Amino acid sequence: MRKNLITVIILAICIINLVFNILLVFVFMPSANKTNKLITDIAEVLDLEIASQSSGDGSGFDVSNLAAFELEQGNPINLASDGSDKIHALQYGITINLDSTAGDYQKVLETLQASTSLIYDMTRDIIANYTYDQVIDVEVQRQIKEQILQKLKETFNTECIYSVSFYNWVAQ
């Protein structure tokens, strides 16, 4: 009698274990499928990015064609108020990188050389909208560069301007 009772208990525990295993499969499979789909999507994006970089169709930009137009460090710019009753300022220098193979390169370079005060004014208008806490954030600095780049391309009506870089970025 004792052996039959132990056999019945072992059988009941095995059935309970089977039910729990089935329950685990149905609980964790949807999230495992979502994770697998996310990983697959990321891998596809990376494959596309690698394929676009390695394509030899000449659409890539050769960095050796960059020509730098550097503006000296300008006057300090007062930053937007952050509510602390402190006045914060930023001083920086800016480098405009040009594509020297562009058809309008020489014209744009001459225009930039003649328009330094306009460039300082445009950058001041953009940077003055940010607070001290924002301008010390690297991601916000990238946004500022992108805004300046778009404004320069729009103002000078050219795609010759490739990028904008800052140097001596000092915020107080």
C-alpha cells in the first residue's frame, strides 16, 4: 500500500511539473518572440548601414576634399536665463568645413570670408536660445551644430558647406 501511495504522489508531482512547464512556455514565448524580432530588425538595419557604407558607387564623401574655413573666437554670447538670476555666457570658435570639389566652392569661400559678421550674428541668434545647462550637454551641442549648418546652407544657398565644428567651447 505504501508503494502505491508514493507512486501516486510522484505521478501527481510530475503532472504538476508538466502543467507548470506548459504555463512557462506560454508566458515567456511572446516576449521571447518580441526580443527575437527586435534583434532581427536591428541586424537588418546594421546590414543596410554596412552595405551603404561599403558600396563603391562613389556616393560617399572623401574627407580629404574638406577645406576648413576657421573663424576666430568671437565675443562672449549671453545665454538664455535659467531662472537662477545668474548671467551665463559662452565663448567659442567655429570652423566651417567646405567640400572643395563642389562647383561653387570658390564663390562660397569668398562669400564666407566677406560675411564673417553675418556668420557670428547667425550663430549668436541660435546659441542665445539655450541655457547654460543645455550648452554643456554634448547632445545639445550637436543640435546647435546642425541648426547652424542648416542656417548656413539656407543663407548661402549651397550644399558646399559640409559641416560645422566648434573649438574652445567655454561656458561660464
